[in-house]
Amino acid sequence: MGVEDFDEAERRIWAGRAAAFRDSFAKLCAHTAPALLDAAGAGPGVRLLDVGTGAGTVAAAACARGARVTAVDAEPGMIELARQAAPEADFRRAVLPDLPFEPGSFDAVVANFVVNHVGRPAAAVAAMRAAARPGGRVAATIWCSPAGAGHELLRRAVEAAGAQQAAEEPRLDPAEEFPRTPEGFAELLAAAGLAEVTCAPVTWDHLAATEEWWGGAAAGVGLIGQTVSRQSAGTVVRIKAAYDELVPEYTGPDGRLVLRYHALLARGLA
């Protein structure tokens, strides 16, 4: 799959699913927002660019810290929701690596689980570096392997129902691929010209209601959601039944799912 094919597949996956993302998987992604903003030095008066803002979680958190926030996303529906979450921020539609800003426009640039979703990761990070002023901070998170128990639960349900993979997963051109390890992610940032790069793993337990977690997948959010939602109606019923049978293995004392997740957080100086 070429770069354009990868990016086009990503656009199809997310088109029209902003509200479903906000109500499900966005809550999972929100966990890393405080650490990401700490890494970026977000605070009063800091000019901060949030790339791939999604439902606006990071943008809203940065505004709450007093930062002057600009945010972009490729999906118009995400921008609409993000404006509601962070009315103080300036939102624009943009697709990495094409950022509509003069070089050095920001004190800090962040991307929360975005580099996973672009066909040219190296160019995307280079664009983030270019948007930051000399000495400005750049910070980003990505999923690593294994990503987490919530996706494991959904994949097990798909397999138990005997469902077939309904959609080919977007795959990067081999020339664009990089190791999803602390060393590999750090090297991606360093190769883009960032200095003093560090990268560390982040692990947490995401708590979710069982129907909330199922709802995101059933609505087609993300690759696992595409696998679920593109099945026949009867197959989706079987997947849901398998999901319900598996849920007790992942449920905590309060009845919510306890889903262990893993990610990487990297930072550097422009």
C-alpha cells in the first residue's frame, strides 16, 4: 500500500465517526494528555499547536493551563466537536505533513496518537519540528505492541464468532515504517532534526462501561471497529454475544472493564 493509499484509508476510517470516537476510544486516549502537555511545557502564554486534535481533549487541557492553543485535524467532524470542547482555541483543517503555518510559529507542538495514523511518519514529525520555534518543544505519543486489553477483547470476540477480516488494514510503505519501540520512536524524532530526544513507555488501566466500549467498535471506530462494523448483521450479533461472554474476564469489582494499555511518549527540542 502506498502513502496516498494509506492516508486515504485512514480518512475513510474516521469520516463521520467523530461523535462515536468521542464517546468511546477518545476517553482511552485522554489518559496521556497531562504527561504530553508536561513534556511540551504547556503553561500560561505558551503558543501550542495540537496536531490531530480529534475530539479536542488535549486542546481543552492545554487551554485550561493557560496556553494559547491552535489545533488542526483532517476530519471536519472532529474539528466541530473540538471547538465545543475548547472554544478558546483556534481550529483549522489540515493533514500532516502539510501544516498551514510559518516555520517557528509555536513554542510547543504536540500530537496525541497521531503519528500512527499518517502515511509519512518521518515527514509528519519533521513538519511538527518545523512549526516549532528554535528550542521549542515537540512531544508525541503512539501506540506500541501490545496496544492493550480492550483491543484484545474485541479481537477475541471477532475470532470466537468465526468472523473474517472485513477490511484490509492500512499498511505503511516499508520505507516509511519504524520500530514501535522506545528506541525506534526516539530515532524517528531524532532523524527529523529534534535534539535531546527521550522516549519512555506509558502504561495504564482504562476503565470503561461494557456497552460504551462495545459502542465504539460497533460504530466502526478504528481498525478493530472497521472489522466489526463491516460484517453482516447476523455476524455482528454473534460477535456481540461472544463479547458479552468474554467481558467477565476483563471486569473489575465495580462492574466496569479494566483494560491495561501501553503507549510510548517521546519528546525533543526543535
